[in-house]
Amino acid sequence: MLEIIKYPRLILRTKVKKVKNILNAEVQKFIGELIKTMVAADGLGLAANQVDKNLRMLAINHKDGPKVFINPVIYWKSWKKNEAEEGCLSFPGVYGLVWRSKKIRLFYRDGQNRLRHLAADELLARVLQHETDHLNGVLFIDKATKYTRGENQVKDWQNQATNENI
């Protein structure tokens, strides 16, 4: 089981590197560990940098079972958006309202290095946008229009991070 990194660790603000050799034994092992960690934490999704890996990879809990997305690229987002509550495994106890596109389209590689395409909507689109943001160093707190729970906790973490960097 991998440790899920908590905010304000710097890797969560890092734009991660593309995975070059997907069929490498270490990468294949990591895919399984990422999925196991996400499932054990009861998460809808988990990005590699949330477990301290500088890799452009994420896992989601899909209706057909856990699925890995390697080097995902969202190339289209609908103009229609909706606002919904989001949380994050790297922000325990923190929730906020975030606007996301209702539909997206993306390309990615699967665990066998096959190029895939996916059109997603509603919750799946939201989860993929949230996790892809992680891979770009963007956090849901950056997009939250309002906290529904845990706002003071985020402020405490931010103050702690500022004081440690002085």
C-alpha cells in the first residue's frame, strides 16, 4: 500500500512527467499499487503525484472496475458546466464546490501501452478533470468557489507551509 501525500506537500503542486516506458516492470508494478491504494482509500480517483511519484498517471474507480489512464490529454471540454461538491484524498475532511465541464474527451494510454480515446460525462468527466488537474499541479482548492467543510483546516495548512518556507 502506498502513502497518500497530504497538502501542502510540494509534489502536489508539481506538473508531473510523461511516462515513457509503460511496459517497464516497475511501471507495471506501480499501476497495481496505485489502483490498490485508491480502492483501499475508497477514492473515486488517485493521481500518481498524490502518492509521491512524478509520473503522468492516474487511476479511477470506473463502473467496470478500476482503470488506469497514462499520459492523459483532455482535448475537448463542453461549454456546459455544473457545480458540485468535491473532496480529495490529499485533503482529508475538506470539501468545496467546484465548476467543471459536464462532458470531456480525452486520449490516454492504457496499462498495455495502447492508445485509447474516451468521451466522458457527468461524474466520470468530473473525476477525470479533477485527477488530470493533479497531474498539472492544480488542486481543487484552487477552483473551489466555496468550501462546504474544512476551510479553516486549509488556512492552517497554508499558514504552516508559508511559515516553513520562510
